[in-house]
Amino acid sequence: MNKDTLKRMPSKNPLKYVYPALILLLTLSGVAQMPIFKRYYIADIPGLGWLAEFYVTHSLHYLGAVLLIGSAAYVLTDFLLSRRKTLQLTPTGWMQSILLGGILLSGAFLVLRNLAGFWFPPGMIIVMNLSHLAGVMLFLMTALYGLLFKKSWTIAVPEHMKKG
């Protein structure tokens, strides 16, 4: 069986339903951290006023980040302990994994920046913010590409390549 004829493996992971909602929450609350919704009167639409409330969106973003870290840890642990013999990452899966790792790392530095006792030079804060934003934009573009072209994160490992 060559690489072109590998069958895609359907995911039985319940996180596949939670994950898109989590990404939407993080994207929405992350964009709301920049006062875009207030500035362009989107927050004036009935029911969307909470988007202009910094502490609400900040708390939602942190809650979403905690859930994303937990989900990523669960999926990574599950993959390493039980699925790596039967599944392998696709190029799209590798790209999204690397970008997600970069987003989590840059986000961790941004959290540290907000804690008392941590100080970063202004230039580094700009780099942290821009790397987080650039990582998110690249991740969302990669995710959209995967969604539009039905690219999976994983594929089944061919029988002849499976390790004992």
C-alpha cells in the first residue's frame, strides 16, 4: 500500500466536537482583547455587548486556554501511549501541531507577562504579542485549508510499516 492509497481513520475522540467550539471561543475572545468589537460597533449589536468587556473576554480567553492545554495534553498522551502504532501525522497534522505548540508557548509567555514579579523588555513584549497573533493567524489558515480540502491530522499506518 503506497502513501496515496492510505485510508483515513475516522476519529472516535469526543474532543473532535468540542475542539471547533473551543477554537471559536479562543479566537473570538482573543480578538476581543484588542478593542475591535467596541471600535467598530459590533458590541452594540444586541447580545454581543459582552465582547466589549475586557475582563469578561480576558477570563474567557484564559478559561479557553486552560481547556485547550488540557485537551492537547489528553490527545498527545493518548496518541503516544496507544495510537502511535496505528496512526501517523499527516503533513497538515504536523503543521497544525507545530503551530498549536507555538501558540501555547507564546501564550504562556503572555500569561507570565501579566503576573506580578515578571518583567520583560518592551521589545520582547511586542515580539511575544506578534508571534502569538501570527501563530494564530497561520493556524487558522491551516485549519481552514484542512477543513476545505478535507485534510485529516492523522492517517492509518500501513501494515508493512507497523512496529511490533
